[in-house]
Amino acid sequence: MNYPRYGGRRRRFFFAPFIVLLFFVLSALVMLLWNSVLPDVLHTVRLTYWQAAALLLLSRILFGSMPFGRHGGGPPAHVREKWAAMNDEERSRFKDEFRRRHHPHHDH
């Protein structure tokens, strides 16, 4: 079903400055939190605003989702489909095998 798009370009026009503003505010928040906690606890150096912005961007690249790739998190569609097709016994065997492979010293 196709839904009408109301002001798609207009919405993007207003959304982009919001993202930029959010980045600057989050950079300031990272700097303030870092400088108020880590120098005293871990004896690290204090960050400048631009170092905090770079750290925020780096963490987004390393740990966050980027414009390329899947969005929404969770397993890929083919894994979800395979899981949905399994019965309870197959799921239980899969979980046991996963635990055995990824947590070999974990007692069940």
C-alpha cells in the first residue's frame, strides 16, 4: 500500500539542522561527563570540546549503525525466518550448541 508523502523534502530540510544541533549538544555532554568523571577516577586527561566531538563520531562509526548496512538491529531476516521455522526441540538444541561453542566453561 502506498501512503501519501506529506512534505518529505520539507521534513528533511528541518530534520538535518536538528541532527547537526543534536551532534553539538551530545558532544558537549560527552565532554562534560568525561571531564567530570574520568580524570578523577582513571587519571585520564581532560577533553576539549573538539576531542569529545571526535570521540563521539568515532564511537558512532565503531559501535553505532551507519547509513550503509542494516537498520533496526537484531538478527538478519534469513536468521529470523530459520528460527521461526524451528520447533521447540530444534530451538533447544540450537541454544545448547550455541552455549557450548560460545561459552565452553559455562555450567548450565
